[in-house]
Amino acid sequence: MNSPVAKRSIVIASHRTSVSLEAAYWKALKEIATARGTTLSNLVTSIDVERKQGNLSSCLRLFVLEFYQSKLNERRARKAPPGEPAIRPVKSA
């Protein structure tokens, strides 16, 4: 899968900044924002506010990874037969 890095300007809490991410991450972030009924800027701002360390690009990548891991774990849990534990969840880093 070819996903070149794209540098984009984005407004975070009324401050304009640039973020470099692969195209697949930009697409995923837009999909997540749409699903949550918010804008890309608002989603990135909320991720930035909760950031403990590291650069914003890394935090955004980890957010997308954790979002889809959570979705996978939910699917696995729904498919588990009654009385049996779900398949062991994927642990985030």
C-alpha cells in the first residue's frame, strides 16, 4: 500500500500548525471525525489536549491505531459464544 506522507495545515485550539502524516492516517482521522459528528480540527484538538508526550504526528497515529484496535476487540467480543470469553483482546502499546 502506497501512502506517502502529506504535510497539512490544521487549526488546533485557534492556533494554526502543520502536521505530517501518511495519507491513510489523514483518511482514517477524517472518517473517525465524521462518525463522531465533529470536524477534523476538533478531533485533532481533543487528541492534542490529552497528549502526555511525544509529537502530535505520533499521537495521531497511535490514536488511529487504538481506535481500530478497539473496534476489532468489540467485533471479537460480539462473536464470542455465550458463556465463553471473547478472543483475547489486542493490547495497545
